[in-house]
Amino acid sequence: MSAAGSQVSYEDLYARWERGNWRALEIDFTEDRRQWHEVLTEHERRAALWSYAMFFHGEDAVADDLAPFIAAAPREEQKYFLATQQVDEARHAIFFKRFLHEVVGRGDGSVAGGLRATEPELTWGFRKTFALLDEITGALRTDTSRVALARAVTMYHVVVEALLAQPGQHFISDYLERRDLLPGFREGMRLVALDEQRHIGFGVKLLHDLHTEDPGVRDAVADLIRRVTPYSLAVFIPPNWDRSYTECFGFTLEEIYTEGARSFEAKLRSAGLPLESLPGPSIFPLEMSAAERADYGLAMLRAGFIGPPNGAPPRDPVAMELLFTSIARAVDHRSAPAGPFTVQWEFADAESWHVRVDNGSTAAAPGRAPEIDVELRVRYEDWVDIVAQRLDARRALATGKLRAHGSPRALWAARSLF
């Protein structure tokens, strides 16, 4: 069965853009202003501002980041569609700027003023994800290869649009429709969602074509997903983990994450790059359902094992099993030493654990292993920061926070495992 990405044409996508044009400046927010101040509660307004501000900043960021895509696209039809997408993203930013200024009362009416006024709403995960988007798309200015373009398309169209934006749009629009609230904003979100569906369809097709033309794309996509996932998972974590920021609108964090996982997996499969086919270790437990992966990701975030710190990391047996199972899953067997190889962690302030690697399989267990190739001594909290990429392992070694013991050959082998 051929991937869905091969069954749509760039000409058809362009034609859909011509038929779907709309005007952000003509949306009437009169009733929205009344409902915002008279119908929504103070907490609903606070939670809505938090969510809508991220959409505004996201649309502004992606409008800025599209120019290198146009230069890197190998075919004229691809360049033409990307030009229409840049117009769309600018229109979306204007729509959100208008709503936040005219209804919510944030900003001075300019785009820059609106961005400044809503910048404090952005989460740690949002900032990290979009900083990586800037880095990946900026690289296209000097590297216009198919591999570099595929990496950027995965980041932009699959992660930002399909994994993050599309599920958020769905839940927001569904809630507003059920309560018959904010008619102008609701209509604008409907139109934005139609544009985003077209953009994602283009990204899926382009990614399909790029990996068909260059086998190096598959590795680049896999590496990008491993890098961005700890950031993207943290985008929707509300202030102080206050679940009422989403639940006051009728949906849970678990529902958002499940929908995102399903959307993400479906788009990669349509591009001919299903998650289970990607090389190297998977950051996802692929044996789990989308709902189970959502629970897993939220558990990792709550523990502070990925994302921003969340107080002292838990060290109970269940939490430590979650941590070391994730470490075992991250072993890259492409560079692992042949035969059994055991890494031991010794903590002064937590139970010891070890991971055994043996010809393509890994196992994590508490306690001290009978045979050890490399022993790591480190404070438990420092190790959690290393796993979560909040502390650089090389810096930890240089400053003595992390001490490694073993033969030179074993230490050299261990550096490429994780």
C-alpha cells in the first residue's frame, strides 16, 4: 500500500489555497468582547489567554521561519505553495493579534506590542521547541540539501503543526462550539484549522518525496524526533501544573497528549516514515497505545525526568524504574559494544541501579550488578538533570559532579551508548 503522501499533488494543494482565502481584518469581534467580559469567568479568561498567546507567538514564529524553506525546495511547485503558506501564517498572526488586543486588551495594536504583552504566557516547552525550530530552519540558509529540508519539514509541519497546533485547535474549537461562545474567534479558528490541514498535507507530501529521493532523510528525521520530543512534550504544561487551565474548557492533559500522539504518528505514517521504521533508539515506548504513551510522557514530565525541573525528583521504586527503563530504551545499539556490557549507577542519596546491554537487548534493574564494566558515581538529582538535558554530562564530568570508573576501553564504549 502506498503512503498517503504520494496521492496528492502540489497543484491540488495550491488550488485549495486559492479557494480557501479569507480576511483576518474582516472578522467581527463585537460579541466576543461582550462574552469575554460578561460570560467567561476570571479563571476561564486567564486560562484562555495562556493558550491563545502561545498560538499567537507560534504563528508569528512560523511566518518568520518560512523563507528558507522556499529557497531550499527543489521544485517550483513546492516553492509556490510555500509562498502561499507564508501568507497564511502572517494572516493567522494578524487574527490572533487582533483578538488579543481588541477583545482581551493586550498590546498596543501592533504585532510587536502584542508579542511583548503576551510573552510571559509562554511555557518552558514552547520556548525550547521554537528555539529549536529557529535553529533548524536557520540551517537551511546555508544547507539546502534534501536531508536538511526534510529535517525542517519534520520540525515545522509534523511537530509544530500536526503534533502541537492541530490538537489544540480541535479541543478549543470543540469547547467554544458546545457553549456557543466567542463567535468571531470561533470562526477564525475554523478558518485557521482549514489552512493548517492544507499545510500539514503539503508537509506530509514533501517529506514523502524527500525521503524517496534521498535515503539519508530517514536518519535525519529519527534524530530530530529524539531531539525535539523532550521539549514538545512540555509545551502544554500549565503554570504550576494547574490542570484547571485545560479542564475548565472540558478537556484533560491526557486527552490533548493522546490526540497529539495519534496525529503525529498518522502524519509520519502517511509520509512513509512510520515511527517503528525509524533507525536508532525510540524515545517512545512503541509497544504502547497512543493513550498509554500520553500517560507515560506526562509521568516523565511530572517527575522532572524530562522538561523543566519540578521540585525534588522522586526516588521511590516506581519512579526510579520509570527513569531507568527510559535510559535502557535510549541505548543506541548501532554503536553498542558486542556482548554483555553493564553500566552501574551508585547514588549516595538513592538506590543503586544498573543497565545491562547484550547484543541488541537491554535490561534495567535495581541494586548492584554481579559484573560491572563502567560505574558512575553521582548525586541522584544531578543524574536526573543530566537525563533531562538540564546539566551537560561533559560539564558534570569536568566539575566532578559525575565520576566514571572502568577500563579506558569500557569508558570509551560507554560514551556512545546513550
